[in-house]
Amino acid sequence: FTSLRDAFHDAANRALSVRGENRIVNRLMGQSSGANAGDKYAISEETMRGAYEAVFALITINDRRREHEEYESLNTRLLNQEELIKALTDRTRGQERDIKALQSHFEEEIRKLREWNRLRDEGA
């Protein structure tokens, strides 16, 4: 950038163009330039400095809002992952119960088979 003013203008336009507020910046920049040329409608350097501070405050607020939205998005994803983990844990517990039931059934069938074999051997 050739000057602080150009850097400010670029940053303000990038930060505020989303909401169309860059027209405010453009007007301020035009009035500030007019002050250099002696335009009777130009604003003073002090007013321009206040405008810069206000726009930078808007940029900061915009950045904080964006950070908050990113935080909320990450928080939502984390909650969704926690729900998924809970669902998978519940499913795993259900599978463990099914395995225990099958194991008990299998052990009962083996017990019956052994009993049947014992009775057969005693009858032979």
C-alpha cells in the first residue's frame, strides 16, 4: 500500500462490503481527499481519525462475530460427535447383551448335549 489511508480503505472495504457499508468508507475517503485539495465540504483530519477508529471498531466487532460463529459451529459439531459416541456406546452395549445371551444359550445347548451323551453312554 502507498499509504496508511490506502491500507485502511482496503481493510474497511473488505470487512464491510458484506453488508454494503463500504459506501460509507468511500464517502469518507472522498471527503478526506477533498480536505487535501481544499474542498469546502471536506471533513477535518480529526473527524477522519474518528471515522477510522469507528470503522476499525466495526471491523473488530465483525471479526469477533465471525469468531463467535466459528465457535458455535465447532460446539455444534462437538455435540453431534458426543451424540454419535453415545449412540455407538448404546449399540455396543446392546451387542454385548446379545453376545451374552447367545453365549448362555450355547452353554445351555452344550450342557444338554453332554447330558444326552451321558445318558446314552449309561444306556449302552
